[in-house]
Amino acid sequence: MKFMYVVSANRLKQILIIAVAILLTAGIGYAERDTISAFSSSGSKQGPQAIYKVDTKEKKIALTFDISWGETRALPILDVLKEKNVSKATFFLSAPWSQRHPEIVKRIKETGLEIGSHGHKHDNYSKYTDEEIRSQIAKADTILTEMTGKKPNLIRMPNGDFDKRVLEIANRMGYTVIQWDTDSRDWIEPKKDVIVKNVLSKAHPGDIILMHASDSAKETHLALPVIIDQLRKQGYEFVTVSELIAGTSIQSKEVH
């Protein structure tokens, strides 16, 4: 015996509406998970991005120093940080410079300051092939890891130059690209007062400040004590870049 089920038009319509609703809900759920995953991995649905600052109301600020050449400026800057009791700052070191100055690298490490990579060859990596980019980052990674006993996970590209390929390759190699929001412009060899003004006029909560400890930064060590004193007077706490970006909303920029 065969049974026949007769469904009215209204009942069929109700079933179809329920089915569509279930499918839409499932789709939204997957879309939300994809969005969360994309944002949590890089701060943007567009993929890895360079970090310029963090969005916070806390008066925390990161002093950063790039070193790619020279031997006369790093030690005076380290002396100032010690004298001013600033134990948290981030140094981005080029690998060849580090090999030439192992004693300075050792002092930076033993002081407890954070060490990030500044790459190997000091050049614009955006003009390199993918393999060349990987090679430059990997060479620096190996050298800095051997010298410090710890693999760096932050990198500031030489000259601050990068494109989408550089960001993606660095990210796949376990690095976060760090830029800056306040530029001291000490690399163009201004006088002490100009460096101080360049920093203090723009510094803000969550800021990443760019300075240099290469020999081109002739008066950074003179400006630094004033900068530290004035920022402290304004209530700022000095932290490493890693501490600054941990658990905060990252401010980055689109790269094409």
C-alpha cells in the first residue's frame, strides 16, 4: 500500500521559508567566523599590514631606535636610557651592523631592551623578487637569533620601505612589520631642539616614535634626555613595541 502526503501551498511556503532562514543563519555564522579570523590575524580583512600606532587612551609610548651603520652613537644613547632609568625601548638592528658590534648587541640584550630585526642589506626590499626578500629577512633572522639567543618577531624594513608582497612574506616568516607615527627626523641631522620639537609636538598615547642610533643621528643622544623628561612630566610610561601592541587595537595603513 502506498501512502500519499499532500502538502498545502501555504504549508509548503512555510517550509521553504524556514529552510531559507536556516541556510542564511548558517551562512552568516561562517561569514562572522571568517571576519573574526581575518581581523584577529592581522587587524584587517586586507591581510598583513604594518603597525604605526595603537588605539589606546592609556599614556603608553614606545621609543624605537634603528641602527644600520656607525659606531659612535649607540653607546651614548644606551647611556642616556640607563641614566634616565628607561629599561623599556625597542632597537631594530641590521644584521651586518650587529656582526660588527657584538659587544653593543650584548649590552642591549643584557639591559633588557627589546631587539627587533632591521633586515640584512639596507635597501628597499619592495624592488626585490619574492625569493630575495625571503633571503634578506632570513639572513638577518639567523644572525640575530644566534647573537641574542632569541628569534626576533618584529621587523622594521630598511628605509621603512615595503609593499604588499614584503608584508605578506614577512608575516609568513613570523614577523610583524613595525613603522612609526611620530618621526623625530633625527636622520637628517637637525639640531637637538628640532628633534625635541619634532617628537613632543606629535607624541600621543599609543605612539611609536622613530629615532636612530646610527652615526647619522648626531644629536639624538642630546635630545633624548629632554624628550624622556618631558614625556614623563606629561604622564607617559615607556614600553616596548611588543608590550604596546599586546591586547590593543592596532592602527595600520592600507598597502597596495
